[in-house]
Amino acid sequence: MLRALAVDDERPSLEELLYLLNADPRIGTAEGAGDATEALRRINRALESGPGGPEAIDVVFLDIHMPGLDGLDLARLLTGFASPPLVVFVTAHEDFAVQAFDLKAVDYVLKPVRKERLAEAVRRAVELRGAAPRIPVSEPDPDHIPVELGGVTRFVSVDDITHVEAQGDYARLHTDKGSHLVRIPLSTLEERWRSRGFVRIHRRHLVALRHIGELRLDAGTVSVMVGTEELQVSRRHARELRDLLMRRP
């Protein structure tokens, strides 16, 4: 029997989905989460518990449009785990089906959810749940960091990263070509990349010194230009940053 997690920021939709899941005899337990951040915390507990543990989750039924992290972002993060739960998207939008299946989704169920259609998604999850275990991803070299793009793991050079933005327990890496969300806290990246010229300028931002183009002072506030973006520098980090920039070759 499957252990399920349903994720939807709209309470009526979440309650309806949980009702249908609990009515399916192949579902052992069904829990709900009101956003992707709450779901990530629950999934982390499941992964720490292990596949046979009391906190384990077999399949996530996931909405796409949610505040903060959306469903596609969450699915991309899950592909970075060694043994992630299966994902079924449940959404009112048809436009993201290609992206969903690129992320190895089990199924793509449109709202309003019909009992028969959801039962088919559960059937597919039950079949895949008995498949061979997934092979853990090997550790990348320290000069690159793995990111998920359309279901494909690519390795971004650390030297190409201009700055990093904290998003809860996760971080968004910014490059000249775009941004990528990774399941690593900003504090971990700060420690790991300090020797590579990254410096904390704010509780939300870590910046590569080599990519800072300007330091701006305006009415007692300090900011830096990184490419075309202006980032605020907190008071506690301003003096250290100025000293580092003055000593920069």
C-alpha cells in the first residue's frame, strides 16, 4: 500500500484530493501539505527515515502553481535525491505536461480531479513502486555543482556563478545565463566557497567578489552591482566587503 503526500496551496482542492486518495484501497496513508516548503520538510523526514521507516513517503501528488517554490521547482529538487518519492502532478493547467514528464513524473492529472482518473495515476504509481531501486548519483568534482534542467542533470561551473540567493533551506544559483535551485543551505555554500572568493553581503545573498562591478553608497545604505542586478549590503557586512574589494587584485 502506498504512503502518499498531497501538496496544494488551495485548501478545498487539497481536502478533495485527500478524500479521494483515502478512499482508494491501494493508499495506506495520505497526508497534506499547503505549500512546497512544508512538503520539502516532510519529504526530508521521509528520506531520513528510510524506505521502510515510519515516516516514509512513496508518492507525492503535486500541484504546480503555488506561492514561493512551485511544483516544478519541487520536482526538480526531488530528482537530486538518491531515492526520491514518485511524483504525480495534479493541476488545472495543461501547459506544463511536457516539462512534467521531462522530470519523470508518473502521471499528469488535470483538475477538477475525477475519481477514475486519479485511480489510474495511483495504479501507475503502484506498478512503478515495485520497480528496481534507483542508482544514487555520484559526487561531482568540487569545481562544479549539479543542477536539474528539464530532467537532465547538468554541472554548472562555480566560476560562472555570480551570486547566490537564500530560499529557506535551499539556494538559487545565479549565472549570466539564468538561475538554478539547489537543495543546499546558503550557509553551507558560504563555508564551501569562501576560498573561491564568495562573500556574504546579506542574510539572503552570497556574492562572488570577481563579479562585483560597482560598490554604491547612497544616504548611508550600501549596495553592489552584480551584472545588471543591484544587491543590498547589510550594515554588519559592509565594512568587511569594502576591505575585501580594496584588497582585490
